[in-house]
Amino acid sequence: MGSKTKANIAIGIALAALAGLGWLSLRENQNLAQADLWVSHTHEVLDTVASMRSHLTDAGLARRMFLQGDSKQIEILDATANAALADFRRLRGETSDNASQQARLERLAPVLQERIALLKKSAFIHSAIARDESLQENLTNQLAPVIAQFAQQSREFENVEKELLRQRSMRADEIVRSTAKIDAVLTVFVFCFIIIATAVLNRELSRRKRIERKLAEQKSLLQSILDTCSDAIVVADNTGKIIMRNPAGLLLGGKEHDRVTADSPQRLGYYQADEVTPLPYHQLPLRRALQGDHVDNFEICMKRPDQGSTRWTLASSRPLLGEKTETRGGVVFYRDISDRKELERRLTQSTEQLKRSNLELQKAQVALQSLASTDEMTGLYNLRGFLALAEQSRKLARRSQKPFALVFVDLDGLKKINDTLGHREGNQAIVDAAYILRDSFRHCDVLGRLGGDEFAVLMVDADEESAGIIRKRIVDKVEKLNGERTRPYGLSLSVGMLMCAFDEGARLEALLEKADGLMYKEKNKKHASRPGGARRAHRAEAPMPELPYANAHQGITLHYPQPLRNVRTQ
């Protein structure tokens, strides 16, 4: 047996040993990675359990704060409850490989759902019922055993996971020790193999020429591959001279362009993304590659002087490094993205059209909402709009702890005006009354026409002084309007005002009925004081004042309860 054969056998044995040890090392590393994965998985399960408990705790805290008067906590309650359910669903997915844990989760599911249902039920009852202390106490008693049962079952689930974590951590430690031993043996074998390989290296030098011949063949093969590539590829040496490019690269730059120079962007018609600014020489991808930079997906607009069309390319470049990491040249790849840019342009146009359409739709929706909450004749809020805005003002008064007033206004004699002068004149009287009210009250007050000849106003931060100012202002406005003598009758308003404390708990509709009653009492009192008024004081609507002109001071009567008296409806 010759020395060459013995050397080959030794190398083969060494390679086989290295392969075997490498396989063992790889397997142990895979086992270690799997063990680490299971440990991380167990940590994730424990973290999810902790997150679910935290969210449930936050939900309970939000419920208590909501019961104490913080209305914003209802949103936090819903969010934390949903987060807890999401954590529970995540636990099901994370423990799908563990049948016993899945069984524990199935027993835990109804307890979790019952706990969340009781929390939401408590919040719903508190929102619907003003005084629900007994109901809330009952729900709290129901929650206590559910919370205890949930805590016990979740601890059982968590204890199982902690035991799994301990076992898996021990398994990972064992694999680490085994991997360390195998790596030590593998290091020794690698050292021995290096010695053997060094001894055989001199024999391999004779094969260098054959390898060089194969490299030449591979270079030819590489050139043929480049020729078949649809992307343009250009290679230059460290002086900027182009040494290789495929046919697509020739079409891109032309045969006459054989070196990267300062005027290359201008000669090639390279522009920036705005299609107007010429590309600076220092930003040329091939130039940057020659400087050692890496360029990825750099957009270039190409307008060749000898071509009428505009093309877009996506350029990526890399430096060519030598054995000592010195830059020996650069290579750049150009991908034609003209079709994609055209598609993006069309998409942008479509997007702009869609935005304009959405804007017009939003304007139409705003106009529609305004029509739905505004009285068309007077421009005041209609019944729906008044109730919505007045309720908001009540909440504001409650937060700022300031009293408010609810005013009910009735236009006297509207039916008589309609019957005598026509509905057009009656509509004008309604419009004039609305003008007087709008001009008399503040901008922060909520004014609305409830229908027909009835108006309502909610005054925020109202007291006796502001009520007196409003009373004088309305009297002056009515007197001024009647003083113009432009109509064959005098405008007459009957007003009832109800002063309310900031913590008034009655519904807005009930308060409106009280203000309406005060207004009719004053209307009947006013008509009873006129000649013949006692015979019709019981009528709901007063007749139109006597023509041709009524006394302006008799056209309005204001009623105010005792100063700052709290009005409550049991």
C-alpha cells in the first residue's frame, strides 16, 4: 500500500470522525435549542397567566372606581375584561400540546366568564339604576366565591407550569454539559485534522494549475449566466473602468460608456425621484460601491438623451473586496421598475380621487346630521337636538358643581294669529320669538324649539342675578319689537323658569314638565288679570292680545322659584 493511499485513508478516517462528532454536536445543539424553546414557552405561559390575573384585577378596580362616580372607568372595565379573555384564549393556544393543562383551562373557563359577567352586570346596573347599593352589595357577595375559585384553579394551573419549568430547565442544563464535552472532543479532532491537512498540502499544490483552468471555465459559465439575466449588471474595477456587463447593461449604458466619471450621470440621463433634479455624481450607486458603501433599492429616473421614453430602475450595489478586504472594484444591479411606477402613479391618482369623494361624503354627512338636529324654520335645535345638548350641559354643570335653570317659553295667541292672519304670519311670529330668545340668552345656553309655539332653554351657571338680567333683556327685546308697529298685533311670550341645583337627579323630561307647569300657571294668572280673563283662565292657550296693538309690558311674564332652591323629583 502506497503512501498516497495511506494518506487518503488517514484523511478519510479523520473526516469520518469529524463528521461523526460534528453530527453529535449538531444533534446536541438542536436538543439544547429545543429545550431552550420549551423553557421559553413555559415562561410565556406563566407570563400570560400573570397578565390575565392583572387584567382581571384592573377590571375589578375599574368597577369600584365606576361605582364611586368615575364614568370613564366603564371603558377601562370593558378593555381589561376583553384583554383577560384574550389572555385566556392565548393560554389555550400555548398549552394545546398539554392535555392535562387543557382540561384545567376548561374548568377555569366558566369561572372566568362568570367573574367578567358579574363585573359587567354590576356596571350595567349602576348605569341604569340611580340608587343600586343593595344590588351592588349582592353582586359583590356573588363575586367573592367566584374570585376565590378562580384564584385556586389558576394557582393549580400555574403550579403545573412551574413544575414543567423546573424539569425543562434541568433537562437544558444536562444538554449543556453534554454539548460541552462533545465540543471539547471535536476540538481535539479538528486540531489533529489540521495537522494531517498541513502534511498533505504540499501534495495538493500540484493541482493548482488544474484548479486555475477550472476557474477559467467557471468564469465563462458566470458570463453566460450574466448574459441570460434580465436585470442589468455592471462591474467596474477600482479605477472606475467597466470590466464586465451583460447585454441588459449594454442597453442601459451604451457601448461608448466604458468608465465611471463625474459626467456619467449627465451622459446617461440619470435623475432623482422628482424627475427634474440631475443625480449627483457622489450618489451614483457604482461610485458609492467603489468607495466601499453598500446601496440597496436606490430609485433612479433614466432619461437617455438618445431615447424619448422615461424609465425607472431600482439600483443595488456592492464593493468587490480582495483577500485583505481592500476594494478591488464594484458591481451594480439595475432592475427595471417602470411598470410598477406607472401602477403607483395610477394608484396615487385613484387614492386622491377616493379622498376627495370621502371628503364630499363627510360634508354631506355633517349637513345631514345638522338637518336631523336643527329646526328648519328658526335655526334653533329641534326636540332631539335640544335634549341631547341639554343633557350634555347638565353633565357639565354637575362636574363644575354649578346650578342651572330650565326655561319653558310659549308664544301666546299663535292659533289666533294663524286663524286671523294666516299661517305665514304665524310662522313669522315664531321666527320673531326665536330671534328674541337667541338674542337674549348667552351663547353657552342651549336653545331649542320643541314644536309648534313651544321653546325651551337650558341656562348653565344660572342664579338669581343672571335670571334678572335675562328677564330684563327679554322684556326690552319684546318691547322694542312691538314698538316698531310693523304687525297688527303685539308679540306676547309666557315664560316659566325652574332653578335646579347642580346635583339635580330628575330626568330632563320631568324637569321640562315642571317648567311647563310653571309657565301655564303664569299664563293663566296673566290672562285672569285682563278684562274677561277670569272666564278663560283655565284654557291651556291664551288668546291673541287685543288688536291693533298690545301693551309690551303685558306681553311677557317671568316666574322664578325661591332663590337657589334645589328641585328634586323623587
